[in-house]
Amino acid sequence: MRGESALAAEQRVRRLMAKGDVVLEGVRAGRSYRVTVADATHDSFSDLEVLTKDSVRHQHLLLLIRDHLRAFFDCHLKGETSTLLDREPVDRAVQVRRFDPR
């Protein structure tokens, strides 16, 4: 948020993630995932950063996001059982937390 210190922003994000965890842990059907990509921002989920900043890092972030989204859809739409989301991340920038149904 505008004018927010880095510490306050980190604390706010941690609180929001904790609230999200409660929701995801309560899901009764289907598997849920939280994929966190270091240095990704809201704009990283579009071509905007690549088009405006054109850095190798932004291109890499977009590829990581694309690959993990594809894995989610492969699992839930195609029924694939072993996707990128079910393996240890190859890139250290990625963290995947899996929430199994209750």
C-alpha cells in the first residue's frame, strides 16, 4: 500500500496468507495449491513487465508463472496426476504449498 514500510507490507502479506491458509485448509473436495514466486508482483502475471522492462528476469518470472498455471490446469482439467505442482520445485524462486481436501 502507498506509504507503507517494507516491514508493514511484509506483515500485512503474512496476515493475508494466514487467512488464506485457513480457507484452503478447510476445502473439502479437490486439491488446492499456493504457488509463491520470489520477486513476482501483480504485473508479473501479464506480459506488461516483459513488454515494458524487457529483462531476462521478468521473462523468467513469466515462464515460471505460465508453467505452474499450465500444471494446475493439466491436473484439474486433464486429470494428470503427476504435474510440476506435485514435485519439488527446480527453481529456488518457487515455493509450492499443497492443500489436500479434508
